[in-house]
Amino acid sequence: MTIDPETRTLFESSRPGAPGFRFPEADRPDKPESNPVPDTLRRGYPAALPEHGEIETVRHFTKLSRRNYGVDLGFYPLGSCTMKYNPKVNEDAASLQGFTALHPMQSDEDAAGILRLSGELLEGLCEITGMDGGTLQPMAGAHGEFVGMKLFRAAFRARNQMNRTRLLVPDSSHGTNPASAHLAGFDVVTLTSGPGGLLEPDALDPYLDDNLAGIMLTNPSTLGLFETRIKEVADKVHGAGGLLYYDGANLNAVMGRVRPGDMGFDVMHINLHKTFSTPHGGGGPGAGPVLVKKGLLPYLPVPVLVKKKDGKWMRDWNRNQSIGKASTWFGNTGVLVRAFTYMKAMGGDGLKMVSDMAVLNANYLLSCLKEIYTAPYPGPCKHEFVLSAKSLKDNTGVAAMDIAKGLIEYGIHPPTVYFPLIVPECLMIEPTETETKESLDRFVQVMGELRELADRDPEALHHLPRNTVVGRVDEVRAARHPVLSHMMIDDRPD
Ligand SMILES: Cc1ncc(COP(=O)(O)O)c(C=O)c1O
């Protein structure tokens, strides 16, 4: 196997004996083994670590960072991911030593600061969503959904209604919704959206019986549309004894305007790592707090954060109806600190303006791009919208994937593609509120140039991007024959 010197890992470019760091001579030669590691814990062979000088190491990581793409570098309209700019003050707060040096086993008294921050974050999230309490433990949106489904089950168990196993999920919901419901033991029934992309309440009618567990709804849906007939849906589900789960990952569209608690939802999660700083498009750390209405409070994961009479916060482990713990410790603390800082910095009016601007930016882009591409749902939209490249593909052979790869050539991160599945050749675009009109206009211009290239020289588009470290990859081969580990150290060239 030939290794391109530019893409070698530190292991592959290791130079045995190259100095990186020299330990000083022991200053107690009379006691060389004053703190010996027991023989049973010593490795029997040298650690297989790469050897490099400092300069090579620094250059390696600097090169890697320059090949990376992030929201600090350019426009990142990755639909359903809310890749907004992350104010640096949030990073500063999250890296304060008082937070980073804490150990989860420290007493409530020692950890008074982070407990107060967490408690007040929960209070703020409840105010924003109209819910009554919750947990910060889930480490991602999908994790939150799973915890929410476990709460449904606990409620049905307490009511002696374990026959309630059928969970309704519209076809415009996020893919994690049916997966989480299935994993938690429910039988998932997919509801087909109406012609306008919205849920038709009548679609629920065949399932309104004793087996109904409830409905999981992504609102706004993955089509970027707000479910307008939500009150009718809530009345039907509650009327049949079921519960409503709100996937609030897309809260960036509705904060300060509507509250899931007021719409009739019983349980919900928020993707803090989308709406409240820490953009997560690359799969980075997340937090998916789950919020509930009063009736479901007894089932929350332990420990539950409780405010004592003296105003201090404590962790309450004594909950005999709890579903148990949802995380090894207490959640993804760094993400929680960023979210708290963001929430406090923005304030109520600021958060409302965030969603207003996110919706305005998305509608501006939609109105410009529907002139150039097909918009199956012409809007108005919420924080994101979908385009379809189906007719483009039929007429020119240029697919949604080609447009996405073409954008990379222009230094723009592609939108989400081929999702949601109900839109053929889908491009799902979420600009977020932090983009300027100039960056939106440049995106429109580049999308226009790609469209023009598709008509003039479609073949050229199949080969983009050209000016990147990695060009077109063979997606089918990558999926069918994944190489899951890199070269082993023992295989490296001499
Ligand atoms: C609407 C919606 N629900 C759920 C999720 C899942 O969140 P996570 O990726 O944190 O598990 C996402 C992720 O983007 C989402 O957009």
C-alpha cells in the first residue's frame, strides 16, 4: 500500500528515536523506585507510540486543522443540524476551571455552582417550552427521545396499561423518532403526511383505541413546516388515553413564539447542541434534555435536581418510581454550561429574535432558490426548507449529490441530502439566524452557477470537487467495503 506523505498519520510518519520530550534525570538516584508501579500493572513491551519532534507534531495538527471545515470558516447550511455561529464567550465559560476540574463524585456542597447552573438551566428551558420539570442527563437528541419513550412506558406501567404499545410517527418526522420508539419496545406505525406535507388529524382515527401509546411529532417537521392542526391531534391522542411526545430539536424555529407545553405535549426533548450553542454537525458532543408535564415528574431519571428551601440545589436520589439513571454521570456538562451562558446572554427577547431571524433567513433563501430549483413545498417555511433535484436529474443527469459536491468546490458546506426520504433527490437547507445577507446571497449565486453548469456541462459536475484534499469518494464502495481501521503500527514502512 503506498501512502501519500501528505496524508500520513503520525504513526505512519513516526521516526524511531526522534526526540519529542525528554524527562529530566531523577533527582533521587538513591531512591529510583520510590513510587514503583506494581509488576502486575506494568506493560511487558514498550508502548506503540509515534515518535516525532515538536515541530513535526505541530505541523501535522496545523495541516489537519486547515483541511477541516467548520462554521467558523464559512456557510454551513446543513438542514436539521442548526449549524449556527457559536459565540466564543460560551467556550470561555465552559473552559473555566471551576467546571472542568470538578469530579462527578464530589458532594453537592462542593459542586454547588454546577448544580445551581444546571437547576437554573432547567428552569429556563421549562419557561421557554411550557413544561414543568426535567432531566439534563441525555447526551443527544436521540438519547432524549429514548428516555422520553421510557417515561411513556413508566407512566403506562403505573396506570396498569402495558397494552398501550402502538406509537404513531408521521413520515415527515426525524429518522431517530421511530428508531427510539422501537428501541424502547413500542410498535411504530408510520402516518402518511397530507398533500401539503402536514399531518392530517384524520390519519390518527384508525388507531384511537386502548392500544394507543401516543404520538411522536417533530415540529417543525423535517420539511421545515409547522404542524398547524396540532390542537386537534392533541385532543384526539389524549381523548384515547395516549401521550404526546414533541421532538424539539428544531426549537430554533419557534422559541419565544409558541411552547410545546401549551400545545398539549406531555414529554419533549431539546437539542441544546443545535439551538443553544455547540453546533454538532460533525457528530460532536451533545445534550438532549428531556422536559415533562407534572404527571410524568415521578418517573424522571435519578438524580433529580431539586431546589432546597435555602435556595441551594441538591441531587435527589430517592425516587422510587424513577426509570433509573440515563447517563453514567449527570450529562454532558460542557454543553450545559455553553447552553446556560447562551440563554443568559440572549435573554428572553434575544431568543425570540433568534427564531424570528432564523425563519426570515430561511424564507429569504427559499424565495430566491425556488426560482432556480424545484421547491416541493413553496412556503412560507420555518427555519429550514427542502428543494428537490428530481427534475434536474431527469433532464440533465445531475443529482442532488452532484450539487452538494459542487458546493464544496466553492468552499461552502453542502446541505443535508436525500433526507427526508419522502422528497426525491432532496436538498435540505437550514441557513440559521447567524448568517448575513451577503453570505446568503453568495450561496444563492453559487447555487445558480451550479444550476447553469448542470445545463451547460453536466459531466463536469460529476467530477467536482477537484480542488480539495479528498475529491469524489466512491460512496457505494465505502458503504459496502468499509475499512474500519487504519494501518497497524507493525505494518508501517521502515
Ligand atoms: C428533528 C431532529 N430530531 C432528533 C435529532 C437527533 O439528535 P441527535 O443527533 O443529537 O441524536 C435531530 C438531529 O439532528 C433532529 O434534527
